[in-house]
Amino acid sequence: MVANSSAIFLVALLVALSGLFSGLTLGLLGLDKTELERKIKLGDKKAVKVYSVRKKGNLLLCTLLLGNVAVNSAIAIFLGGIATGLIAGMISTALIVVFGEILPQAFISRYALTVGAKTVWLVKIFIVVLFPICWPIAKSLDIMLGEEMATIWSHNELKEIIMHHRKSKDSKLDIDEEKILLGALSFSDKLVKDAMISRSHVFSLNYDDVIDKKLISKMKKAGFSRFPVYRKGVDNIKGVLFLRDLVGFSEGEVVKNYCRKKGTFKIIDTKALDNLLRIFLGKKIHMATVFNKDDEFVGVVTLEDVIEEIFGREIIDEHDKYVDVQKGKKIR
């Protein structure tokens, strides 16, 4: 009776170890090394503990699997001394499947970082004990398979992660932050023609237009602060005129006297927006005239238009006349 009690206790202990090995195999190896490294940089102490064993993935895998197989074999052997062969086989299978696989894997996989941090000391003991057997196998795997691949997400995957994260009840990400992040991720996929003010909504000035109060009134009514200046046809843009430069103008002067030739530059409508932003910042210019592949003037694009694409919303100031210039929506 005492012998049977000891055997039952030993079997229970072995089942517990089987569950631990099985759960840690799924839990620890399910933790991405790159993610752990990010958590470590952010000061996560649990990640520091787990990374100490997780960084050598193949050695950890061999240790946990070898330990699991050895424990499961021992369970069958000890149960054979308590019950007959068929019954022992059925009992060992049931114990291993339910308490050694399903339950521990379901629990530890959900709380892998927490459980891993609390049991890392035990895992290190197993690694040391089984090192002579596991190290040659792990080393061979390292040579054949190489280093673990870091997890890299595409733009679309990052968008899905952000949207999924904000919908979570535990998320601290608000809708404005989501729009900015999604706008920034979509930024490089957009072209100049997606953000430009089309030609039909652009107020252009002729190089030889005479400046008077009527023209100034029209410019103010248009709701812009910069105006492209053309000569001998609207496709021949010569520069840009700033409305503020006309403060104190003299009646009878012409536009060409105030035109800034370095205030803008030409860009094709199929240029990527991220390239345009780089040009804006490099040239320290806020507006570009947009042309198509046939060198026809099709609109203008400003630094503000580019920023609006990143923020995902229109930026309205006290001087704007439109909510959406491209669609001709005026401010009420």
C-alpha cells in the first residue's frame, strides 16, 4: 500500500513536470525574440528573465522536448507497476493528454511571459542537466537552419495591428492617434495627384496682369496665400506670388514685379508623396506646381496638403475659405 502511494505521488509529480515541459515549449517558443528585445528596451523585467533562456531557441527546444519525452516515458513505466498493461496505457494516455498537454498549454500559452519569468530558474536547471545531450543537437540545428528570422510586418499588416489594437478595451490608443499612424503608413503609397489642388480650383495669375484693388479682392476671395504665375499660357509657370508681398503695392504695377521665381518648383503628378516631402524640406519651399507626363499644368500641391495626408484630415486656419479645396467644399 505504501509502495502504491509512493508510486501514485511520483506519477502525479511526473504529470506535473510533463505539463510544465509541454506548456513551456509552446509558451516560451511562442514568444518572439524581437518582441522580447523591444520589451527589454522598454524596461520589462519579465522579458529580461525570459530572454536569458529564449535567446538560444534550439537549445531551449531540445531541452524541453527531451525532458517532456523522458517524463512521459517514466509515467508509463511507473503506472505499469500499479495497473495492468492495457489499463496503465489508457490511464497514462489520459493523464498525459489532459494534464500534461491540453490544460498546461492552454494556460501557459496565454500567460507565457509571466509563467516563463517565474519558472526560468527551473528551466536553467534543466538546461544544465541535459546540456551534454541537447547541446550537440541544438548546435547542429543552428548550423543547418541558421539564426531565427526576425518578425517583420508589411505596411498593411501594421495597419491591421493598429486598428485591432485600438478596438481593444485595454488600448490607450485614441482615434486621432490611430488616424495619424494609419496616415503615416499609407503616406509612401500615395502620389502627388492624390493630394494636389486640381487646376480647376487653382487661382493663377498672368505674368503681365496689372495689380489693382479688384485683383487683390479676387485673390483674397480665392482663399489662398500663394498664387502660381504663368506667362504666354497657363502651362508655362514662371514662379509664385505671395499675397503678403502685395502689402503697400502701387496702383498700375504688374504681377511680374512681385513674382518669386524660387518660391516654387515643378513636379510630376506621379511622384510619391514621401519624395515630395523630402524635396519640400530640402529646398525649404512650401509649394510645387504639378504637371502630367505631357508637361501640362494640372494643379498645385503645398506642404500643408502633404501634412493633411499624414494626419488624415483637413487643416483649417482662420484665413481658409474651403474645407476641401479639391472638392470645392467651402467653409460655411
